[in-house]
Amino acid sequence: MGQPRLSTDILIFVSIKSTFIMIKEVKGDILLSESKVIAHSVAPMDHFDSGLALSLREMYPAMVKDFRHYCHGHHPKTGEIWTWGGVGGVQIVNLMAQEPAESAKGGHPGKASISSLNKTLKELSKFIKKEKPDSVAIPKLATGVGGLDWDDVKDSIETYLGDLDTNVIVYTTYVKDHKAEE
């Protein structure tokens, strides 16, 4: 009879953490997003009178009133964020990447800078890590009135939001009343 043999085979389990960039580009109407967090670019003291800001003003007039009150009391600077909680648990994150209008009484907001956008995205990243939303919806930040180039903005979004455990839905093409496949 033979002796029982001990196996000399060794199993090695290696765990490799893969980094998945959880950013998805979609076409549609961001206001129809299932995300409970919508972030967009504004200027301190913004009047919310064009683009997505105007649509948000029409949908959430209390947010604009609260934003103005906040701005008058705190005098925010570019690079900061301000978050507002709305009906149904929706949160709007206002990324102040644009320069304020020359006059507090009116005028269009100034242009954005990549530096200011990066500061706001860094703050948005902190907000996401703290609040842990399932997803965040954003437009092509600061590329309209803000005047930034989409390729530069996209690189910044990937840099600051690409390694989060939250889906980031980027609405690259606006299609009114069309619900995107998030």
C-alpha cells in the first residue's frame, strides 16, 4: 500500500483592484434624469437667465431665491460650490466656475477658467464622497456661457470624478423632453 501523498501545489489568489471610470455620456434632457444630484456651472450672484440655469430657475424658483440670499450673505468666490435640496430629495450643486457679472445689478456672468472649474470639481468630488449618491448628472460644464473647450472640461471631469464609486452621467447633447438611457 502506498503512503498518502501531500500535495505540493500551492494556490495563490491575487486580488487586483481595477479602476473603472464610471462616467457615461448620454444625449437627452438632464431635467428628466433619474439622478438625485444635478450639478451645473454658474457664477457667483448668477441670475440663472440662460441655458440649464434658466430651466432650473423655472423648475425650482425657491432655489434661485435661496442662492441670491446665500450670495448676499456670504459673497462666494469662483471655485466654490453651493448645494440646494429640493422637492423629492433632488439636490442641485451649483459649481461657481464662472466669474461674476461686472455689475451685481445685472449683466451676463463672466467666463469660466479651467482653474476655477477644477476647484469646483474637487469640491464636488468631496461632496459625492460624503453624500454617496447613486449617480450625479452634469451637462458639458462651463462650455456655453462659460466659454471653455469641451475637451479640456472632459479631461477635468475624468480627473476629478473618474475614480468615484458613483456613476457620473454627462449630458453631452441636449434633446428636449427626451429621457436618456442612463
